[in-house]
Amino acid sequence: MQRNVISAQNKEIPLLEKELTNKIIGAAIEVHKALGRGLLESAYQLCMAHESTLQKMPFEQQVPLKVQYKGIELDGVYRLDFIFDKRVILEIKTVEVVLPVHEAQLLTYLKLTGIRIGLLINFNVPVLRNGIYRRVL
């Protein structure tokens, strides 16, 4: 049975945005069941958008991320795959192995947007649960 809390020094802390992240993961599982692994990220992104629409989850796709540096704005350099309900970032990968740089990318997106919860989902795995990474700032 999956626990919905994190234990920290004998205190139970509820998972942030548990309901929304569970719905996003459920949508990803549906997509992975239908397509399997081995496609390009763009195919999974299109199917996640369609599945999210079917499940009536509000989202934005390919969201431009502005970066501020010493008085200048770097516009259009980065695009977030998805932001769900302005509360959860979803970054999609189709890689052989999720590397620390992929997780760092998600954490940077969280920091720059002020969103606290992010999911990194690698669709290039036989069983999707082995490709799901949840990060919190």
C-alpha cells in the first residue's frame, strides 16, 4: 500500500499536491500503456496534452520561461513541457538513463517559477513507475 505521507523525525507530513500529481501520473500511465517506450518526446507530449484534456486537467504546454540576469531578460531560451493548474511542473524525457542534469533542470524550473512541485517522467522505461521522479522545493 502506498503511503501518502512523508515521515520526518516521527512527524507525518502530507504530500504536497498529492491529488493533482496522482492524476498527472495516471494520465502518463495511460499514455505509456498505449504507446510503450521508444518514441520521441514530442509524441509523448502530444499524447499527454490529449489525455490531460480528456481528464479535464487544466494545463499549459510549452510555457516560455524568462530568465533574469543582471538587468537583462533572456526570453525564449527555455520552455517548460507542462504546468498543471499553475501548481505542478511536468518535464517529459525519453532517455536511456535519467541523469543528475535532468533533475537539476527540473529543480531550476521550480526555483525560477516559484512552483514547489515537479514531476520528471521518463517514458523510455519498460514499467513507467520506474521512470517517475517527484521533486519538491
